[in-house]
Amino acid sequence: MTHVARGLDYVKPDIDALLARFNRDPHALVQILRELQAQQGWLPRDSLAEVATALGLSLAQVQGVASFYRFFHTQPVGAYRILFSDNVTDRMLGSEALLVDLCRRLGVAPGRVAADGVVSVERTSCTGLGDQGPALLVNHHHVLTQMDAPRIAFLATLVRQRVPVAQWPADWFAVQDQIRRADVLLAEPPLPGVALSAALARGVAAMLAEMQHSNLRGRGGAGFATGLKWSLCRQSAGSEHIVVCNADEGEPGTFKDRVLLTRYADTVVEGMTIAAHLIGARRGFIYLRGEYRYLLDALQLMLQRRRDAQLLGHAILGRPGFDFDIQIHVGAGAYVCGEESALIESLEGKRGTPRIRPPFPVQSGYLGYPTIVNNVETFCAAVHIALRGGAWWSAIGTPKSTGTKIHSVSGDCERPGLYEYPFGTRIGRILEDCGAHDTQAVQVGGPSGVCLSAFEFGRRIAFEDVPTAGAFMVFNRSRDMFEVARGFAHFFAHESCGFCTPCRVGTALVVKRMDKLAAGHGSRHDIDVLFELDKLLHATTHCGLGASACNPLRDTIAKFRPAYERHLKSLYFEPAFDLDAELSIARQMTGRDDPGAHLEKLT
Ligand SMILES: Cc1cc2nc3c(=O)[nH]c(=O)nc-3n(C[C@H](O)[C@H](O)[C@H](O)COP(=O)(O)O)c2cc1C
Ligand code: SF4
């Protein structure tokens, strides 16, 4: 049987064989849909119905999951699906003009499928390549970096000639690590197994004490004490305990985990294995964001190497103390799945809707088992603590922010890439090192972080001053900070999972107001409304996405108010549409165009 998608034939895959590979486990639904779509191009209703029946789920449940993730398609898409990374840094490098040019060459409108079904061109949230944009994803797992006008022209030709992506120029797919400043974590990686042996030799209680002594705080954003999290999980009753590595890295402008998973993947997994030993886990997951699917094969090979070296895997003879293996779960394009409880829902094969807490994952996480979720960088730090002790780690950085932090530096600077510094480093120092000139602002920690103006470049990176999950986007004085904030507002509205009304509606209202200002119809009243929306979202949303959605707005209004005021047409109320223009049809019908047939313009 074939599915005809606007002229393209997809051979229907052997769904039964696919389901058998996943033991017909409904918790594997997201992975099953990913593979089904990879074989079939999209997810037709009859395939979803077959999956639902085989897994004992309702069609509505399966459709609900399929419709949640942006990388799943329940309608036909182009045989070449081209997604432009749409972070502000990509735009600063000219991605919008490239998108328009490509659409023109291919005769397709942005967001639409070409009439012959060959190609679709769309925008997607930051793909984690901010240091080497403008970036593209083709068919979800081919990553193209540093696109420019000649490459786009050639790409259009290749698509028109239907050249398989595997035959496109190899240098388009090159992803550089760009490590500009290494300290502890970005230095030569430790040999596999050495830190694990050190942790095993110490014993569980002593190693947990080292973790607590290190004062390591999680690197994914919230900064929760890692040693405490692991101790709490160990103490939680459960027939199983689970370790999860959060490699969702969806915060625009962040790409450090991409490099850690490329060059330091053994260290990441060693950290997970140490954690498993400490909490008593036999199973672990790496939740890899869909945009990093291109790393999957190398990661699988690394896991197999570790199994062969008896550093991983079950029933390891002669190695008492741990018995642990890891599966990789590939996400499907949802920023909210970086939130740990949404991530666990997704691991369980569901929509990535954040859970009500308590209970916290350390009490009841994956399938109700006590679970730790930690960032990629946190696991790397644990390896170095196992090697050199908690006291050594806590001597680096500041008392409340120990150790080093990796920054993903992008935007207006000469040397974008990764920079690792001890906590306590000045913002200005990072700007000097990356070759930033005439800097107007830095967005630290991504859109949900903080926007700093030049007066604040003496402030320091630390949980007690400027906390960060790792993004460091630089804007020089030529940039319109209103437009930067508007881009972030669109990002949050796009990524809202829609579960709670304040976020679903609030983020859309923020976009509406910002677009109104951008169109020149704004007034002071609109800025006041934005402040009100900020308060509302902060106080009433269900998870951190909604709560931080107005952060960039609040910061930029407070620190770059002239950027907003330049867009104000009126000091008073201005409607979101041009009333006079709306009356033009009536004027045509009545044949009038005298002054009396026009509304008086507000000034
Ligand atoms: C909307 C949202 C997105 C998040 N995305 C990520 C992410 O991509 N990676 C990450 O490690 N933590 C992310 N977090 C934080 C996680 O919920 C969690 O705090 C973190 O994984 C814990 O690990 P850590 O203690 O090592 O930092 C996100 C939180 C929110 C609210
Ligand atoms: S705050 Fe937004 S992302 Fe979080 S649960 Fe509510 S709707 Fe979903």
C-alpha cells in the first residue's frame, strides 16, 4: 500500500515489525512515531490507528501525541523539509533574507508545501548552532551550518534536481566545536572508567558526601544542589531508581551540551554511571533533543564501546557495585520538554505537559520510580569531582557558585563559541575575550534569562549575581533591542504547550502588542499592558516557561526604553488596525474621497 502525498509515493512501512522492535510498549510511543515518520515521511491517520490498536491505546491518545510535537506531521510535507533556525542570532546573520531567497527560487511560500509536494520551507526555534549560523535542518536530521547566498542558490538547484541529501557538499554539514577557552570541563577528557573506579573505591556514602561537599549546583538553570538531589533520590523508596540526562538544550542561544555530547560524550555517560551507582539505578536515559538527532549514531557507538569495556551494561561479571545501562530517547521538537517533568512525560510516550509538583521526580518520576534529572554539564562536573574531590571543586568559583561554567557565546563578536570560566567571572571579561566591540547589551541565560546593559558589564556570572544556564548572546549598538525582545516573545508564544490559560493566552497577547508596536500603531497604553501581562504570567502560570516568558520584555523596557518609544505612534490609545484604511472600500463604493470621508488621524 502506498500513501500519495501530493505526487510523492511513500511505501507504507511494516508497522508490525516496527512495534515488535519496541516490544509493543506504549511508553515508547514517541520513539515509535519518530521511526514510523522516518520511514513514511509523515503520519497518516490509518497508520496512527494501527499503532493505537497494537499498543492498546485510543486513536485520540495517539493523535494527541502526534499533534503535540512540531517534528511530527499528520499532514503530508515536502520530500525535502527545510527548516531555518530562527533565533535572533541567525537573523542577525541574515537568515531571513536567505529564507526569502530560497522560497523564491523554489516557488514555495514560507510554511507551505510546494504544489508538487517536493519541498517545504519553514522556520523553527533555535537549532543549537548559534555560533555557526545561519543554520538549517533538512528532513530533521541533516544539519547545515554557515549558510550564505551562494550555498542557498546551489541548494535550490539540488532540490530542483532531486539530488539526495547524502550527496550534497560534505562541508555544508560540518559542525565545529569552537572551544575558545577551556578550564576544567573543556580540557582533555579523563580516560573512560577512571572516575568511575575512583567513585567505586570511595564507596556510596563517601562519594555522596564528596558531592555534597563540592556544593555543585545543577547547570540546567534552576541551580538545585546536585549532591542533595542525589541523596534525596537514594532515600526515596521504589523498586527501581532512574537516571536521566537532560540533553534537550532548547534555550535559544545555548549550544554547550551539543559540544559536550560530541567531544566529551564518554565523560557525560561516566557521570550518569556514577550517579546510578550512588542512587542505586539500573536504568538511565539520555533525552536528546530532536535537533541533535545527527549525533545519535556516534552516541550509540560510544555506549556500545563502554558496554564492550564493561563500563556499562547489565550482568557485568567481576565488577561489583553497579549494573546499569542507558537508552537514548530522541525528542521531537518541543522546548517545553526540557522542563524535567515534561521531559519525563515525553519519556513515557506522552505529550510533554509539565506535571503538577509535588511529588518531585526524586520521589516519583519516570513511571513513578524515584528519578534524577540532570543537565549534561552537571554530569561532566560530577566526573571531575569523583576524580579530584569535593573540596577541590568547591575551591573554584565563589562560595555559593562553585566550580566552572561553560558559556555558549554568539551574536556580535569576533570569536563565537564555547568559553569556560570559574564562577565569579565578570561579564566584561567574557566580552573582551570573545572580541565584542561597541556592545549595547548581553542576553545571559537565553530568553528566559536576563538582559544586561553596558552599565552592568561589571557584574559577575554566579547564582548570587547573574545566574545562567549557558547562553551568552551579544548585541552591539546597531541592534534594535525592541526587535530582539519581539523575537523572544514570538519564541515563547510558539513554544507554549497550551496546557494553562495564562501562558497560552498571555504569550499570544504579548506577541499581539509587540507586533502592534512594531507596525507603528502602539501607544504608552500598550507598554502598560505589557507590564500587566508580565505580572500575570509570572504569578499564574503552571511551569517555568510561562513564568519567564516576559523576562526579556521586562528587562528591555526597563533598560532600553527609547527602543520601544521609537515605535510609539501615539502617547495615547491607538487601535491595533488602521480604521481609516478599513473604510477605503466604503469610499470606493460611494465614490467619495473628500476630507469628510476620512477619519481624523490621531497624533
Ligand atoms: C521551559 C523549560 C525548559 C528547560 N530546558 C532545559 C534544558 O534544555 N536542559 C536542562 O538541563 N534543563 C532545562 N530546564 C531545567 C530542568 O527543568 C531541570 O531543572 C534541570 O534539567 C535539572 O538539572 P540540573 O539540576 O543538572 O540543572 C528547563 C526548564 C524549563 C522550565
Ligand atoms: S506555563 Fe506554558 S508551557 Fe508551562 S504548562 Fe503552562 S502553557 Fe504549558
